[in-house]
Amino acid sequence: MTAKRYLFTPGPTPVPPQVLAAMGEPVVHHRSPDFRPVYERCLARLREVCRTEQEVLLFTASGTGAFESAVANLVSPGESHLVVSAGNFGERWAAMTSGYGADVDHLCYAWGETPDPDDVRARLREHESKAVWVVHSETSTGVVADVQAIAAAAKEAGALVVVDAVSSLGAVPCETDAWGLDVVVSGSQKALMTPPGLGTCAVSEAAYAATGSAARFYFDWERTRKAQAKLDAAFTPPVSLVAALDVALGLLLEEGLDAVFERHIRLGRAARAGAKAMGLELFSPDEDRSAVVTAIRAPDGVDSSAVVKGLRDRFGMTIANGQGDLLGKIFRLGHIGWFDVFDIVTMLAAVEIVLADLGADVERGVAVTAALEAYEHTPVH
Ligand code: PLP
């Protein structure tokens, strides 16, 4: 038998069979009636999932490309922008905005810290900025920031808010319009349960009105917006991926976004309960908001790279190592998108076996029970 493979990373994530089947349909022409209804429905569903009335721009790119569209459209050389970072992706956005010539005020936390809205407020008082750039779910650490409160602080100072929701959209609440988020960027391969290749970008009227002078073409918001309004994509879209995303968004909306968020909270609780029952120390916060990825410290004397390798070699399971300085120190269990509690239990059982093999002093047989209990018996409301 070919070994079964399990994808337990915080992106790419497992893709449901209905979504994969949509990818297998014959390729259609993007300027024909074969594609337009799919495109229209996909864009409408995207607005629902982003909880916005605005058109959500769709780019043929990974999340970073969609994010670069925000930088290319909003940053003019020499302008002041506040970038909040507390991990790998926040630091990437500081580098990218600087690369486009922004005068970056970098509110830089240590990896694993949770950004504080009051710090944002104070920084904006000291130093006026056109926009605040913030990561909702910092996938490198497992921290989910309170974007609603950060957005409120930015609004008080009259700044735009740009949110990296690449790993959070469709997993935890991200209320684009209600929270006053000007730009919300995401990607297809995370909680949206679709293969990699599509980047999404919700843009407010205030953000369109504030576009800057940086050179851009493929990622120009106005060009994409006008084309989408006529269902006539500016450039050839990956029609098979759009068809797949349409099906995946339909699945999310059929389950109901609130039910989806509740499932993720319970998955996060199950993962943390299992890890703690084994005697492991969490790196990501032990709180419900941290429902995207559970980051766990490798026990003393164990390199997390060996845990990642052990899961892969013995069980065909892919989990994520730490990034940057956390490489070898933590391992990360993703649980966004097409996940249920038995995926959590499967990973925990395998982690337990691999850690024992590596000589770690873990208590055997308790993680699975603790995870199931946490999933079943802790009401969310
Ligand atoms: N931002 C966050 C929070 C992410 O988790 C990722 C991907 O892991 C990215 C940005 C980059 O997205 P992509 O790899 O799709 O370009």
C-alpha cells in the first residue's frame, strides 16, 4: 500500500474532495459564459467570507503577492507607515514597505509576543503614519492579535489599517467592514481549503482614495477592480483554482461562518489540552483566540527538527518546524480549514510516539483523551 500522507501544517492545508474535483473539470475560457457565473459566485462568496460589502480583489499570486498589491498601491516613497511585527510575517511586511521606500516606524515585538493596541495608539501619537500594517494571525508563533482593538487605535489617529489575514480568514472572526479594516489580505491555501495560487484583497473606499505613487501594473488595484466589476478579469485568471475556491467557499458558508469559527476554537482547545496532558510546554498562547496553529516547545534535549522528521518518516505526516531563531526549538501543529478533532488526535498520538522514540519523558496515552474531552465538553459560549 502506498503510505498515507497527512498535511498538518498551517498552510497549505488539506483540500476537501469536492474542491479537488472542481480542479479536475475541463478548462474553460475566462471570457466566456462557461466561466463568468463561477467567477461571479466566487467573488460574491468571497465578500461574504470577508464580511464586507466591498469588491474583494482576486490576484493570481500567493498571499505575499496580494500583500504586495497593498504595498504597491498604498506606499509612496518617503511616506510614513507604522508596521507592527511580532514574528516572521510582520517582519516581512516591514521589509517590503521599506523596500517600496516607506519611512517605516517599526513597532517590533519579540517573536511570540502579542501586540498591544495601546502601544499602537502611543506610537501613532508620537509619529503620524498613513497606515498601520498588522498581522492578524502570526503563523510563525501561533499568536492571533486583537485586530479589532488595533484598528480602533489606528482609526482614532486617522490612519488606514492593513491586515494580513492570510492564515486567519475563514478560521477566526475577521470583520472587515464592522471593524473598519481598510485592507484585508488572504490566500487560498490556508483556511480557505484550496490549493495555493490565489491571493485575495478586500479594499475599502478610503484605501482606494489613498493610493500612492509607487510603480505598479499587474497588481494595480484600480485595473483589477474595474475588470472584476465587468466580470472580465484584467489578466488570464487560473480558472481551475477559481472554480475550486468557489466550491470551498460554498462549503464554508454552508457550514456557517460562526459554526466554522466555533469549530476552530474547539480544535485549538483540543490541540492545547493534548499537548499539556503530555507534559509539553506551549509556545503559543493558551487562549481561545489562538485557534490557527498550536506552537509547542520541544522538550529539553530534543530538537524539534527531529520531531518533524520523525513524524514524516514514520507516519507520512507533515507538520511545521519553528521559523527563524525558533527553528529546532518549537514545532507547530496547524488546524485550519478542513480539520476535525480526529485530525488533532491523529497528530497528537503520532507526536507522543515520536517524542518517546527520541527519549523524551512524555506521559503516554493521555493526550488523545485530553484532546477529545476538550473538544467535546467545553462549550464555547
Ligand atoms: N502571512 C501569513 C500570516 C502567513 O501565514 C503566510 C504564509 O504562510 C504568508 C503571509 C505568506 O503567504 P504566501 O506563502 O501565500 O505568500
